[in-house]
Amino acid sequence: MIKRICFLIPVFIFKSYLINAQLQDEYIKGTLHFTDGRKEPTLILNEETGKLNNSVTVKDSSSKKSRKKYTAADILSIEFENGKKFRQITFTPHKTVDTLTVLGRVLVTGRVNLYQVFYKESMILIAAREDNTYPMQKDEFTSNDKEVKEHFYNSFLMNALKDAPDELREKAAKIDFDEKRISRLIFEYNQLYNNPAELSVIKKENKKFITGGLLFKKTKNTPYAIWGFIHYRLYFTDFSRSTSFNTGFHYYQYQFKTAYSPIQTNTFNRSIASIPFFVQQNLLNKSFRPYVFGGFNLSYIATKAGTQNIEDETGFQKNYGLHFLGGAGIEINLLRNLLLKTDYRFENFNHGFMGGLAVIF
């Protein structure tokens, strides 16, 4: 058994071409078209769409650490090697007097162009024809509002398709606020006037990881504590490169002592098996990643007493049930797929600080 473990460790370490060390800053090839007419092939930081709306960060080569940042006002358009495109667009968000110049992600081109941007964390679809823009935003209700903010996106869409056949305008009047459906509708309209019209394929840039590890703790009243885990981690990178959705399996076992009197101490061995569902927010996208997390789990607890016949109460929400979890920690990439990890968590009870190693499979 020991020989097998010794063999597997270097396999996990050196097969790094199979994995990605979480979502550190990623530069991909692309071309910038500047407003002054310059054209520059370069490496572009592939951030989530909301950040690319306002600025773009580039560097000359993968070996150089020096970076440049350009604002949306400097860039006429961006073309990524993976096919993603952005163009400069100027529009006025609903219920404001601000005129913004941003880089909108291109969804549809033709007689009517369609762009996706983010403003104050809300997605806006902007239909543009000739010199006019028609920003479409889903109705929303926030905690500070007393009523729903209506943005009448159907009316803006119908105005953008003002010369469309009645059948398409009827669809526009009833269509749900969905980027794929609106993109398809505008593409259908463009096909009537443009041959060919272009519909960008909206590929969700998801990243998936499986991580596993062991963390340890030892204190005066806790002779030992071991937390083992395996996580399936998913990033929706168009939404965020630092927010992940996680599930998997946790197993926590520890020994603790409780004093019943100055001369009597009982020792307990407790184990918890759980299936967690939680969101982790990385505070940095670097090899050194502080993070916070929160969610819930389905768990089962078993306790054995050393000198007294004490057992957990049985039943739902006693020795098994649904519980909250949360905490914070730090991950450090020792190698591309080997992590040093420290973690402070509450899961069924306070685990406290633990530390150990994890691997990315």
C-alpha cells in the first residue's frame, strides 16, 4: 500500500499537462484595433465580460510580466483567437443621463448588430442600427426598491426591428429576456436583408476541476483531527473567473477530550461524512489565493465515547440532516497541480484552523 501511494504522488505532480492550477490570470492571443487606426496582435488578458467592457490588459509575450491597460475609449474592436469579439459602442443606460463608451461583446452582426455589456452587475443587450442604440435590460427588483423597475425591453427591441415583418414584430413583443432567443430573432431579421448575416456562437467558457486533499490539526484538547475531501469545482468564466460552484464528499474525524471533574476526563472519537454544496469566492486569481466560501451539506455524524457509554441522539437534524457550512482559507500552488492549503471552517460545528496538502486531478 505504501509503495502504491509513493508511486501515485509523483504521478499527480508531474502529469501537470492534464490540469490547470485553478484560474490564474490567463492571456490568449488576439488583435487590438485602436481608434487611431493602429492594429496590434498581442496577448490579451481573458477576463470575464464585465471587466472587458471597460478596459483591456495586454502584454507583449508570455515571458514578460510588464502589462499595459487600455480603456474602452482607446479601442475600436478586439478579436480573440478563440473567436470572441468586442466592439466599441456608446449608449445611455436606462433611467440615467450617463453616456458610456464601452466594449460590447458581439453577439449578432448585420443590418442590426447586437452586443452584450454589463452595467452595475446587470446584463444589458444593446441592439444598434445606423447611429441609434436600443439598450434592453430585464426588469429588476432590488432590496432598496419599493416596486419593480420596468425597462420595457420589448419596446426597445420592436423599435430596433421597426421595418421587420409583422410575424417577427409579434415575436419581439412577447419574447422573454434571453440573450440566445433575442440573438436568434435579430439574426432572423438580418437574414431578410443581409446575405450572409452572422450569429456569434455563444460558448460558455466553463472550467472544471477535481481536487482532493487531507488537512490536519492538533491542539491540547484535540489530540488529532483529520479532514479529507474531494471536490468537483466548476467556474462559469464568462460570469466570473474567481467564483466557483462546488460539490463532492467530505470526511472529518477527530478526537477530543471533555473534563467532567478535576479528576475525570472522557475521550471521544467523532466522525462526520457529508456531501457539500457551496460557492467559493477567490479573492485573488494568483498562485496565492485567499478565499471565502459558504453553502450547506447533507451529513451524518457518529460519536464513540472512550470511558462512558455516551452516544449521539438519533434522527433527522440530530445525527444526520441538512446543515450550513462556511469559512475562509488560503490555497498556494506549490506546483501546477499540488496545493498547500489552510482552512478555517464551520461545518456542523467549528472545525477551526487546519492545514495540509491537496492535488488537482
